[in-house]
Amino acid sequence: MMQNDAEWAMEKGSEFYSRHFKCMDRGWVHGSKEFRRKMSEHLLEQQAGREREIHDREQRRDLAESAVQAIIQEGCKRLRINPSDLVRLKKCAPEKILLATYIKENYSTENREISRLLHMGDRSLVGRSRSIVERKKDFARRYRSLKRALDETKTTQITGWYLFPYMVS
């Protein structure tokens, strides 16, 4: 029912939407996962360039997961591997260590989730990834290069309770 109401409100125009669905603008979006995803995309388009607080834990998690998946896609492209190769690479492959380090530094995603997305096995490897990068000079050099490339293309960062969209010129 909520999905139909929201679609109807969006069709009526932005004035009607902002007047009657202000609670959604504050981050209170309830419904199926697909509905929350669509509504999050719509709100991000409407809020481009502004800082906004997100109250709903599921919505924060969904937005963080989609941002991390986009970073994994872009990171794989920069590392010249196919994202589907993550499954067959060793759990401690340098590419996985570099991506895990970047995600850990820039997103509030749990080690368990990073490990699942990168197919790294035990989550403790994600926790040790930063120290591995710092100890090995080749890893550190490759990480700096990857970080520079991903920072240039990054469009959304989620930190704790806040979503900070910003545009890259």
C-alpha cells in the first residue's frame, strides 16, 4: 500500500510530495527492500550535494552496502580484475586486501560484511588488512594508487549516522 501511495505522491508533483511525505525526506522509509532502494535513489537525486541525516538503521545499511558494492566494482576495474574473479582468488589475495583496507577506512561497514562481499573467509583478515598494507612496501604503493583513483570517482560516502553526498569535478 505504501509503495502505491508514494508513487502516486511523486506523480502529483514535488510540492505535494514535500508537504505530505516529509517524514520520508528525514530518512523514515519503510517497506520492502526494493521499495526502500527505489526511495533511497529518489531521495539521493533530490538531495544531491546536501548533507542529510538518516535515522533508519536498515536504510543506512542498504545505502552503505550499495556504496561499498559500487566501490568494489570500481576498485576491481582499477586493479584490472573482473569482480567475478573475487570468488576464485585466494582469500588473502593482494587485490582483496587492498579493497578491504579502502572500504574499512572509508565506510562504516562491518568486517563480516566486507569479508562476505570480497569472499575473504574469516572476518579477522579484514581487520588485519590495514597492517598488512602498512608492512609491505609493494602493497603500500599499490594502495596509495588505488586510493587516489577511488577517491576521484567516489560519489557517496556513509559515515555513522550521516550520508555525505558530494560531486567530483
